[in-house]
Amino acid sequence: MKEVRLRHHHLFCTRTFDGRGYDYRFVANMEEVVSMLRCPDELVIRLDISCDDICSHCPNAVRGLCKDHDSVVEKDRSAALFLSLPEEGTFPARPLLSMVRERLLALDDIRLVCGECEWAELCNEWLRTNRADGGGSDAASINL
């Protein structure tokens, strides 16, 4: 069984990812992680409030820590609370991703969970688009 390590708020980022990112290296890695999440049946997600498989290629990560560490940990804790998840744990991917989608679609503004974030408008656009089409399919797709 494959494993993906994610920070809690990255459950949202991977859901709303549209090919944009900090730089080419980051985007290529994010595409790889999102691709793994598209095939969730033989996948587990290990959640933790520390650098994960996405952070590993982020230009803001320095020696295993985000340079915005306190702000990012706050986002993770808020996301964990919003999703009723512990700060650490391993979960089968399919039911976790379905629950994340369901909870996200109940939001009007991602900032209610993540606070200020440079990607908030991207997430809010995903929310508007997916609510407009009735929530869309929960098939394992880019919109997970």
C-alpha cells in the first residue's frame, strides 16, 4: 500500500490545485502528489503538522521547516479542527478525501478555515465552481 504524507491544510490545496505554484519544481511535485490521490484505493494518507511530501519541493521550506512555520501550523490545526481529525494519524485515502470534499463544499470562504493565504482566491473559485455544478462527481479526478 502506498502512503502520502500531508499536512492537514494540504488536503485542501491538493483538492483545488489547478497547475499553478511557486515554481516549476514545486508544480511538478504537486502534480505527482495529486496524481497519487487520483487513485486512492490502495493509498493511505499520513497526516501530521510538519513538512510533508508537498513541502519537500517548496521554496519556502528551509532545512525541513517552513519559513512561515507558525502561520502554517495554525492553518493545519484549524483544518484539523474543521475536519474533526487528530493532529497525527494515518487514514485510508478514499473515505478521507470524500469527507474533505463534502466539508469543503459546505464552506463559503476558505479563509474561514485557513485564514489569509495567497492561494485563498483559487480555493474560493473551486468552491464556487463545484457548488454551482451541484458538487460534481466525487470520482478520483483533479477535483478529487
